[in-house]
Amino acid sequence: MSTILAFAGSNSSLSINYKLVQYTAGLVGEKEVQVVNLANYPFPLYSVDEEKNNGFINSLVEFNSEIKSAAGLIISVNEHNSNPSAYFKNLLDWLSRVDKAFLAETDIFLMATSPGKRGGMSALEITANLLPRFGATVVATFSLPSFQENFDEAKGIVDADLAKQHQEALNQFLAKLS
């Protein structure tokens, strides 16, 4: 049985998107999920010079390999100034240099959350449009607004309507993997 790879597009040790990923992974059920904390992956800032002089670091090659062997991905992107974070964009830049089609035939459940009422919606929309360029299929999306009001670390998503939307999106993703 293939594993679902789950991670947040954040390198923050306090990432609320990582908390959403952990919660979501706990709802998957029968399928195996590997949750990766990208705060432990200090990728250098991408540049042609960096690639030419130093090549691809081992953690990048290993992460690319984990993506390729995964049954699907659960990703939650964070938002900085209405865009995906520079860290996440940098990660995509590096991965696309290892292999332009690094997400070929990869099904993704894409999420976002933020402290604000839009729930990272701008970063979610940008990322949903970007990932297919690398071969991905974004099967389902979910945005959790006002994280502090709508999420409890012990209970998960506390707003019943949002919890239902989240579960429906997750079910749609899992059905595609079956």
C-alpha cells in the first residue's frame, strides 16, 4: 500500500498550516500517512549559481523521491501578503529543477489556513493554479478561515459547517486514490 505524503508549505516551527495537516492526516483512516515537518528542511534560496556550484542537496533529492513514491499529497499552504510563502515557492523552484514534472500523475488535497477571515484563500488559489504546471491534479481544496476561532488542537475544526466541508473535501481526495 502506498503512503500519502502530508506537509505544510511553511518552515515555521509554529505553523498553523502544519497543525491543519496533522489534524487532516489523523482523519485519513485506513491509508498510511507520512507527515513531514518542512521546518526541519532548510533549503537554500534557489539561484542558478547555487545550483551550478552546489547542485541538489540530499534532503531535496530525498523529498523529491518521497513525493514521487507517494499515493497522493496533502498540502496546506501558508500565505504571506496574499501569496504562498517565499519558502514554499523556493521549494517548488528547487523541485522543478530536479524534475520539471515532479508532480506528474500526483493527486493532491490542497488546503490553506490563516488567522484572517479569508483563510489563506489567495495563496490557495495561486497554488491550485500553479501545481498542475508540474503535472499535479488538485482533486480537492479547503480553506479554514480565522484559525484561532475555528480550530482547537484537541478537537480539530470546531465549526460544524467547516468541519463538514473539510471532511467532504478529504473524502473526495481519498476516493480518487482508491
